Amino acid sequence: MKNFDVSTLAKMIDHTELKSNSGEKKIKNLCEEAKQYEFISVCVNPANVEFAKKQLEGSDVIVCSVVGFPLGMNTTEIKALEAKKAVEQGATEIDMVINVGAMRDGKHDYIREDIKQVVQASAPAHVKVILETCYLTDKEIIKACELSVEAGAHFVKTSTGFGAFGSFEHHVRLMRETVGPDIGVKASGGVSNFKDAMRMINAGATRLGTSAGILILEGAKLFKFAPAAWLEPEIPCHTCPARSASMAKLPKALYQYYTNMCLKCDHREKYNKFYE
Amino acid sequence: MNGWMNKIVEVNLNTGKQKTLIIDEEVRRKYLGGRGLGLKLYTDMCSADTNPLDEDNALIFLTGPLTGIIQTAGRYQVTSRSPLTGTIADSSSGGFFGANLKKAGFDGLVITGKSEKPVYLEVTEEGIEIKNAMNIWGKDTHETMKMLKDESSSNISVACIGPAGENLVPYAAIMNDKDRAAGRGGMGAVMGSKNLKAITAFGKKEIPVSDPEGLKKMISTINTLIDKNPVTGKSLQLLGTSVLVNVINAHGMYPTENFKRGVFNDAEGTCGEKIAETILQGRSACFKCPIACGRKTKTSKREGEGPEYETVWAFGAQLGISDLETITEANYTCNELGLDTITTGSTIGCAMELYEKGVFPEKLEWGDSSNLVKLVEDIAYKRGIGKDLALGSKKLAEKYGKPELAMQVKGMELPAYDPRGAQGQALSYATSNRGGCHMQGYLISPEILGSPVFLDRYSIEGKAEIVALFQDISAAVDSLVLCRFLQFAISIDTFKDMLNIVTGLNFTEDELLKVGTRIYNLERKFNSEAGFSRKDDMLPPRFLEEVLTEGASRNRVVQLDEMLDRYYKLRGWDKNGIPSEEIMKELGI
């Protein structure tokens, strides 16, 4: 497993606050923390872009705005307009959510165009495409990555943090393998400590979206004393989306997809034996 | 030196004389304060032959370099030899007493000798005065604190013993600031053996700080880190330590009926959420602490503080009791009489199992709460069966021919986590220098709470390393005399920054960690001279031979031997758990 110093890690973190109940006080704190810990960006809702930009004046921290967030179900025109406005107000990175339903329906041209319009409206800002991997099969994730690259996106990103589950290294690895080395991969949702962060980075993530950035950096300071076992991969099932699939949160078809994935997996016997 | 008042005074209660101890700069750097410096002073003054309740024994109250300055640093640390275990012992307590002692101009007090008559010490900016305590001897801790405050000022902090300490119950606590306790290891009995009823402290002296501007930023950083951590920023604030009841029960490692089971069916009735719904009146905080985990509560009879997680368990699941009102009353009674709630409850649980096995003469049944509060009183006054229960579980179970039924390590009762559910915690219990305690290495943090990361609780891989690391960090933090809860949120690197900003020392993280390692080894050296060895780094056979039959930790036993071998090797100790000359030399002991 690769090791990173704290400052390198900080420059990989989008310090994130996207809850609907976050007022200016929280955004101000977010920006202060981003400056103090030298995160690469703050990731905020469009309504907070201008305010965040002001708080960050004179610092290297950039503003990242989400678009079509969190469901991705706005029309393309609205997403493009939302992106354009965010860039005008100071955002230099845009995290857009795809229309997940259209992706599930196989409307690939629509998805490509949806992304392309946002990319064009956002220029020169960089665009990260949120796939919401929890609602896609592996095949769909691969296809969505290909469409993102074709549409000129700069990053693909796993999750909104509002879906059935967040990022898993299985998905990050799949995305990295698909987009190749020249496109960024952002892992977001459920990245809550240093070990999670390292797991994602080693799977191919070049950016992390998290509200736990400070915890991650504080944890990283401890790890130089930590025994190797701390960083060793756990039983694969602990970090597998199939094992984490929730019947309550996932649609029936996807729940069955993940259940089947689990039933066919070679690790299953080892897992059951370990816990029997 | 910044961060210190540069004054530790030895008070000899035989002669009434006071002597300021000169602490060498190198010693301060090697042992800091609190647990570390207390250990160093103790081992310089006393030997493994010292009887804990003899007048020759020293009782050391120490603050640390951050006391009175930083969040949670109102604490103090007491060091002596434990009358319960015979090991070196340290016990820590929150509140404000430590801050007041330091602001009165004293980093610590070393109490030696024994007064002919009951006395208390009044510590002010003017000095230390030994005063007659005849009128408060026999009073409970709350009454003692009230009388001393009435006599002096409501601003003072009082650390005192109750009847349990006066009666030399080997697990008597020292209570301060009403309901804060230096609970474990029987420091209250050592205090009682010296006829020392209380110490009062108050002061407003400025504590010198090396970098005041840096300190302001550091205080803000600490607040941020506390706020961001889900344990310190949310769980402990909302539900107090009893937030753990449902968590640990769900993991099948909530010890029930003297650790016979790992799932308590009535946990819902005694959990943090239930406390919040029923008896909770408000939160209480120690010195400058934003967490405020303390619970102000009220029963139908009176008001008080608690119960904390361990106490909810000790008088609850451990005894099969789910009557929250009685559990809380038993807690209040322990606070007033000055008893360690963990050992008190666990010893009663041991007696219940002895009764179940037909060897204990008095009827004590699982789930029967009708006599619980009276039992606690009987222990403090050593009345009736209370005299037996006051022995602690180890001696009690030995007396009745069933030593295996005492759930203890080195004579100290285990707290509320069944080691079969967390292999690292099991090793930590076994190798703890003060006995069966969770505070010297809280492996529940990574194994259950995922802080700083989740570790597989069933695996023994890497656990020796993690236990040693946690034990050393904890010893270092105890020597800064900060609340352990900060360890959820703050790394050793930041602790080092705090120390440097306040003192102006230029510690590295490695150096601070080495302080912890040094302390752990010196404690071990003292214990080995007192006859402790591998045979004592042992868990009760229940955990090594019997599996839990239900819950999420079922079908497991502790794989202790394998972990112990690795742990000793890693520590540089021999196969018997004794530190080598080389490691002592390397650590400058």
C-alpha cells in the first residue's frame, strides 16, 4: 500500500458540505478549515458558491460546486445553466450528477449529451461526473465512464453521498481501469477515515470527496506509528458493495444484482468460515 | 519551566513537615507529569516491599504540564501501590480539582506518613495547611465537600474519601468536585490509611505559557477536532458514555450475569437513550470541556450524576438487573460512600454466581434489585456480607473455593466489554499494569467504534503491536493529564504540539511516544519486583475455554497465549513478561 504525507493527502481532498441544512456559519467554518488544513477545495451547493469564494479570497483553496445535485434528474439545460452560473460566481470545478434513470434505461446518447452540455457551459472549469455507482451495475459503470470521457469530462466520481451507499474500492478500481491514467477519479461518500482514504487512493482515486477531511489528516499522523496490520486489506467482504447491499435502500433489481454477485463470489466461503 | 508552577511538595503526616521536592529537568522531560512523574517519584520513594496501607506508602497527587490551560485539563492523577491488586496503580479523575491545585501554585502533592488523628489539607496560594478533620470523619463525600465549602468558600475544589476509604475497603475511591472519581485501584483506601479525609484546593495564579498566541490557535484546533469526531462531537454529547450500551450489546459482548452471556435482553431499558428519556436532567462538563459527557440525573428520591456506561453495566447487566432507578441509586450511593462502581458491581455479580453455584451463604439472585443499595452500603461499612464483598471479587471467590468465578486480572475487576468479542481488548486487559482495566489501552476504539480505523475484532493479526501502541499513547496522555476521550479525536502529533506550545519544549512525536513506552516499562519493572509475571497476565478461564452461545460474538474464545508471546517479544520482555536490561537501558530507566 502506498504511503502519503499529510500535505499530499490534503491536496487530494475536496472538503465537503452539501447538506440542505448548512447555513453560512457552516460554510464559513468549512472555508476556514480548508485554508487551515490546505485542502484543495471546498465542495458546496450552488447557493453557497459566491459566499464560499469570498471566504477563500487570498488563499489557494478553490471552490467546487455541485450541479443537478443530488438526484441528477434536472433537464440538461438547467444543469448547464446551473454550471455556468456557478462558474461565474467563482467555482473552478463542477461536480454534476448524471441522470441515473436514463443510464439504467440505456439512453447513452442522452447521457453523453447531458455531460457534454455541462462541460461546455463550465469551461474553463473542470467537470467531474457523478455516476451514483450504488444504482448501477458494473457494466453500466463502465459505460458511464466511457460516455464521460467521450463528452470531455475531466473526472468521474462515484457518489453523491445521498444514495444507497457510497464509494467502494471495487467501483473505484473499475472506473480507473476504464478511464485510464489521464482522467481523474474521485471517490466520495463513506470516506471517513485514513484507512478508507488510503484504500480509495490505492484503488486509483486521485481525489476524495469527504466531510471528514480533518479526521483523515489527523488519523494520518498516527499511521506512521501504526503496525502494518492497520493498513492491510481487511477480509474482502468488509469492503465489498455486494455484501453491503441493503434491501431497504436499493431497488429490487439492483439488490438482486448485488446478492447474485455475492453468491457467486469466491470470498464468500472464506467469509462464512471466518465468522462461523 | 513554562506549563509548570515548579512546585511539588511532600507532606509528611507523621511529622506535619513539608518539603519542596526538586525535580530534575531531565526527569521532567522523561516522565512529564501525572502518571509518568507520579510513577517515577513513587518508585524512587517506595519499593515492592511497601505495604499499600502502611504509613511508609506514598500517595501522590499530580497535575500535568497542560493542567489548568487546555480543554479537559482540570484533571489530576493519583499514584500509589494498590491495596486491591498489589500492583503499581494510578487513578485519574476529571472535574476541576487538578486545575485548582495548580492555580494555587502546586504541580502536585506527595503524601507520606500517617496522621494520628483525621486531618485534611487546605491548599491555597498561601501554602498548605494541615487541618483537623474530626468533624468530617465519618461523613459521606457530599456532606464532606459541603462542610468544607461552607467553612471556606464555594469556589474550592475538594477531593475526599467517604466511609469506604475510612474503612479501608480496598477499592475505595477518591471523589472530587461532587461526583468525579479517581475510582479504580483503591486510592481512597490508601488515603484513609493515612487518616487523610480530604484535600481542598483553590487558586487563581497565572500558569506560564511559552507561546500564548499559538495556544489560542491550538485551543481552536482542539475544538474543531473534537467537533468533527463523531464520538466526541456527537455521541458522547448527546447520550454520554452510556451510548455504548446498545452498541456493545449489539456486538454480543455486553457482559451479562458475571460474563456468562454477551447479550443482555433488557439493555434497552438501561441504555443511554433510555437515560435521556427518563432520568436525565442535563449535561455536566469538566474544566473547559466542550464534550460535556457527564449526565445530571434525578431519581424519584434525589438528584446526582451518572450512571456512566461502566456503572450502568456493573449494577445492571452484570447483575441481570434492568431497573434503571435502582442502578442510578446504587451509583449515587457509591459516589457518596466513595466506592469504585465497577469493582463494587462486579464483586456483587461474582457473589451472585457463587450463590448460584451453591457456595455463597447469602441469597443473592440474578435480577434482584431489592437489596442492591443496601449491599453497597454494607460494603462501604464492612457490615454483614458486606465484609466479604469488600474483599473484591478475587479474594471473595478464592475464599469460597471458586477462584475462576472472579472476572478479574491481577485482582482488578474487568469492565463492561467481554474480551471474547475483541481480541485486542483481551490482550490489553491481560497486559494492563494495573489489572483488568480498559483505560490503559482502549482497543474498543478501533475494534468496535472504528476510531481511528476499523480493525477486525476477531483477528489476532497485528494486535500485539496495536495494544502496545495504544498503551504507550495512553501512558503519555496520562502524563499530560488530559481526558482519554481526546484520544478519539486527536493524534499523538497534536498532543505533542500542545505540549510544545505550552512548555516551549521541542518534543517530537517519537519522543512523546517514548515517554509512554518508558512509563509502561517502569510500571512493569515495579510489578515484576512485586512478583507479577506472565502467570498474572492472564484472563479468567471463562474467556479462554468457554464460548458465548448467543449474539454476535458467539463461538469465540480469546487466543491469549499466541498474542502474549508476540507482545512480549515486541516489548523486549522475556517469555515471562519481565523487561530486559537492554530495554531498560534503551529507555533510560
